[in-house]
Amino acid sequence: MFIFSVLVIVTSCDHSNIKNINQNNLKTESSAYLLQHAKNPIYWQRWDKKVYKNQNPNEKLLLVSIGYSSCHWCHVMEKETFEDFDVASYMNEKFISIKVDREENPEVDNIYMTATQMMTGSGGWPLNVICLPDGRPVYGGTYHTKNQWLEILGKIQSLYENDKKQLLTFAERVEKGIQEVNSFEYTKEDKLLQPEILQNEMSFWSSNWDLINGGENQNQKFITPVKLNYIQQYQNVNKDKKIEAYLKKTLKNIANSGIVDHLEGGFYRYTIDPEWKIPHFEKMLYDNAQLLTLYANAYKEFKTPLFKSTVYQTFTFLQNRMENNEGAYFSAIDADNDQGEGRYYMFSIEELKKVAGRDLNLILDYYQIDLDEPIENSFYHLRKADNFNTLLKKYSITNDQLVKKQKVWDNKFSVLKAKRQFPLIDKKIITSWNAQMILGLLSSFEAFGDEQFLNQAKKIFSYLEENLISRGKLMHTFQANESKIEANLEDYAFVIKASLALYQNTGNTYYLEQANTLIQDAIINFETTENPFFTYTENPVLFSEIISIDDNVIPSANSIMAENFWMLGHLLGNKDYSTKAKKMIGGIVSYFNEGRGSNYSQWAQLISKVAYSFKEVVIVGSEAKKINKEIQENYLPNVLFQISEKPSELPLLEDRFFKKETLIYVCENKVCLRPSKNISEALDQINN
């Protein structure tokens, strides 16, 4: 009996030659996370149906353990539990043990995370699930000590041997629950979208905001850029000064906080406290890519120097540490080095004294260090002071003097860090995360007009075309010089969005054509007939389709697809695309109720374009790119741009090209005002 009846994973490498599952077979893998477990005494196998077909004649339970390379608690459980020979002996005898890199196989993680949250009310990583031989889960949990793990394994195995019917009944309930989570009731009636829908939700949501530290009221703080992107759009279209003040305070607090690496740049994943002080030190590409967009857009509107410097520091970090020298970006940097979590980034009091020299008190104030509150073992983490003027007065120095001192400190910190082991970099290239990087770079290009951002965005797109398309199909990852695993909906959605953003910034119709081709492929691969949404994978995973519509740390792939249909509908004059977008929006509106709308912030950004005033800005002529560049330095969230330097038959561009002049058309519902040659006049038309 093979363990999974239906599996969507298709890889470019053939694992069918692995026949002996009574050994650890991870040493042949390219995933950094799987390779981290290749020397465990447990007989780990990768997630691949071919390996297990007819390999489980005794119908052993399955143990599916899911994590990622930069996960601190995954490392802890490996060291404490999975490297233990008593644990390995029991698991090897009683279970088929499967290791999953959640970044390679997010659909597997989705199914088992959903199950675990249903069973326990929470989830996280490492995610450890015990399943029947057909893959249906009967237990789910996260980090366990050795003794906890052995106790759980023993109890589940005892039930399986002595009361299998109880486990079968429970598995059926979990299976049905997962299927219900991924099914939606859809009413085909058109719903009138009014601003009140969003305004009512904002009043609920804002009551849970942390008005002191910024962000939401949580014990652990995640930045969640998609929510802050929507908050910026909302305060802009509603001219809401209170929300504007909250947003600016949140962004300033975050930029100066402990979630930022103030020496090398870049953002850590989250903080373990509500004041943004102490991070978990892993750095993820998807966070940093989205934060480029967030801070670039914030600079467009508020022109705050801190927001600009945050973008440039983050970009410098990404170039120095995460770019692969061919245009693409690696997925993550571990939290740990050989000395422990965060030890690459923290400093002892002796090291701080060595860096500071005679300026110890100044450096303590500059980096908000309280010597009575070390993080652990007398190590300290750096944050930035939020008011440099206070420091200048306190220490009677000028800003130029402080800048000079800070540069000296940076050099000394760099000397100390050069002697340390740098954390592991997970060098897999993930399609959707790199597409998000394109979007972040293009937002930065728009905000600052710096061509290096546009050039790097083009470079990433070329890399994806050359390396992540195999036999005409978009692929999910590139590792060890090969593309692996067919792309999921998230990959398609973000690459299409990136293509459209490149088109809007360059006027090159090649990118528009690529977006149209990819969205047609996505329709074929992922469209459903029961509702207007799209499945995450082409085929069901195990016993259920996956249809995800709410945002997480990454916006919902369905919400990005709806936006893609909406944009392409306008740009191409494609009524079918516009209808699909309209139906998807209609299917989501019922979720905007009693504050739940905060989990659908990407959808809210699209709904805002429908419920409020929305304009098309068409720029045609030899100076189109130059004018477009100047206009997009402004924050204009409810505007669709289309440009061309030559005649075009596209609906918004047709019959609008005239030699020797460049015209700006500001339109609403395809009805245009008198064209302008003047940028300030066009901005007045847009804003009025």
C-alpha cells in the first residue's frame, strides 16, 4: 500500500531509484533544510510518492516533520530529539519518517498546518504530524523535548495497535474538517461595493492597534506589510489624519527597532516582545522584499528621510548577502551560527566598550542599550535612538560629529563580526519570493527614480525566465543548478503581478504579453467550477484541494490573482478578465464583518479601487517614460498607469499618439479629461 493516494509534487529529478527506506536518504537532496537532517540517525525520507509506493507492507504510521532551514526551534528539536539514538530507534522501528522543507512544499505544510490548528488551536514550526498510512493526520504538534516526543509516539502507536478504530474515526473527522476549510459557499448575486464596507471594518480593526509601539496589540510582533500597505491606502483615500499619524509612528518605530539589523541592514522575521525590541534573528527574503515596497510607498507620500534610508539599507543588505550574482535572491538566512541564536548580531559589554572607547554612554544611548537588561548571557542587541536631537543636546555634539562617530563604530563592529561564523544562507531560489523582490525594487524605482532598482528588477525577471521555466512550465524553486517542483498559484500570481509592474514602468509590451500568457496558464491549471477562487495546486493534495483566500505574512495568492485579472481587464480591454475579478471580489465581501477584514487586507486594497474614485492615467509620446517616472514619485494608490512611446492599438492607448508631443490623459471609467502636457496639471486632475 503506498502512503499517498494523490500527490501533486512533480520534480525534475527522479527519486524513484531510492528503494531502501531503512536508511536516511536525505544526503542526496539539494534543500538546505533536508541536508541539515541528513546525518540524523532517523531514517528520514523526502516527500515523494515514488519513494514509498509499495514500501509500507506493514502499514506503519507516518511521521511527517516539517520545517525550514532558518527555523531556530527546528534546530533545537533536531539537537535535543532527532539526534538522539533512543528516539531514532523507536521511530525507525515503528514509523516511516518523512522530512518536508515547507519552502519547497508549501502545499504539504498548508494541509498539515490546517490539521494541527484544527486539533490544537495553534501551530508553528517545527510542525510534527503523525498520520495513518494514507496520510490522514491523527496528531499534530510543534516543538517537543525528547521525553515529550517519546511519550506522544508511544501513546499514538499504542492506540494504533490496540484501538485502530478510534484513530480511523478521528482521522475521518480531521479529513472532513480540512475539506470544509477549503470549500466556500458562493452567492452569484452582485453586491454593491460602498466605502462603508471598509470604513466599518477599519473601526473594528483599529481598536486592536498598539498606539504606543505601533503595529497590533500582540505579545509577539510581526510587521505584516500587507496590512500596513492597506492602512496607507485607506488613510490616503479617506484623508484620515488619526490613521495617518498611527501609520507614520508605526513605520518610524519599526525602522528604529530591534527587528532591524542596524549594522548590515535588513529586517528579522519578528520580535518576541510587544515593543519590537528582541527579534528572532532569521531573515527571510519575502519579508525584506515586501518591506522595500512598504517603505518606498511611505516615502512617496510622506517624504520622510528615515523611510528612504531604510529602503536603501535594506537593498544594500540584500545585494551583499542574498543576491546570487546572477540576478536572483536566496530564500533565507538562519538565526543561528555555531555559537547560538543571534550570536552573530549581538555584543558583550566588553565588546561594546572596545567599540565605544571614551563614548560608552553615548553608544549605549544611541543603540538603546540598558546594561541591566541583557538578552541572554550578558549579550546586547542594537536598536536605534528615535530622537537624535536629544542625543546631540545631551552630549553637546553636532550631527556631523555623531555621523562620523557612528561610521567609526560601524567599522569596529565589522571587525568583531568578521571573526564570527556567518549564519547559514539557504540558497534556494523561490519563484514567488523573487517576484515579490521585483515588486519591491519597482516601488523603490518609482519612489526615488534610481535606475539601479529598475535594472535589478529586469535582471530578476530574466533569471526567472531562463531558469524557472522547464519544458514550457513555470517551476517553483531552483536549487543545485536545476529547477524543481511545478509552480503553485502563488508563484503564478506574483510573477504575473511583477510582469504587469514592469510593463507599467517601462511601457515594454513584452511584459504585458508574458502576464497574459501566464494568467491563461493559471486559469487552465487552477480554476475551479464551484466558486470564483483558484486552487493552490493543480491537483488535490492528499485528500483535499487547497483554496486559500486570507492573507498571511505573504498576501493571499487569490487576492493577487483578482488584482491581476482586474488590471489586465483594463489594460487589454478583456471583459472576461474583468468579470473574473468582479466575481472574486463579490465572493470575498462577506468576510468583511466584525473586524475580520484585517485578514483580507490585499483584497481590501482592490475593493478600495472599486468603492472609491479610481483613475486611469495614460501617457503617450516620446517622453512617456520620463513623465511617468516623475508622476510615480507621488503616492497614487487608486491609479492605473499605462504608457507608450509609439502608436498602439491597446484600448486605452489607441488613437492617442501624436508626433512631437507627449500627452497625459487622466481618465475615469475610460472617460478622459482634456489631455495635458504639464505634470503638475495632470497631478491636480488625478487628485481632484
